[in-house]
Amino acid sequence: MILTNRTQCRCPSCGVEQTWQDVCRRCRTDLSELRQLNENIQLLERKLTDALDVGNYRQAVRYAQKLKQIDPVLLNEILQQLRLLRDFQ
């Protein structure tokens, strides 16, 4: 799965960039599982952020561990974004 940002994806079959949909607009590849994975990642990211905001660090670690299982590189990017956001608040 190639995320171009949170609202866009790149089809792994033909490479077209599009908004998240269940089917690629160009080659008709089924993207429903990738879309669901993206939604799960976003949900875990929100839960991680919420847990950090209220000081529930154990729960935040659990969410981070789940994200790491999905994609360790993505987890590092999320943690870096959170760090940057907190620097500006």
C-alpha cells in the first residue's frame, strides 16, 4: 500500500493516484482491504493521540504496538508528527 497522504492512495496494480475507494478507477483492482486498513490505521492514530492527550501512556503504548505490527515505518512517521505537533502547541 502506498499512502500519498491520508485521503489519497496509489493503486498497487497500475499506479494511478486517487481518493480512497473500494475499486481503482483505472484498472478496477479491488482496493477495499487497503481502504479498510487505511481506516484502521487512522483510527489507531486517533486513539493513540487521545490516550496521550489524557495522559494514559499505557494505552498509548498499546496503540503504538498495534500500529507497529501494521507498519513500523508508518508508526515512526506518526510519532514524529505527534512530536512536531506538540512542539507547536
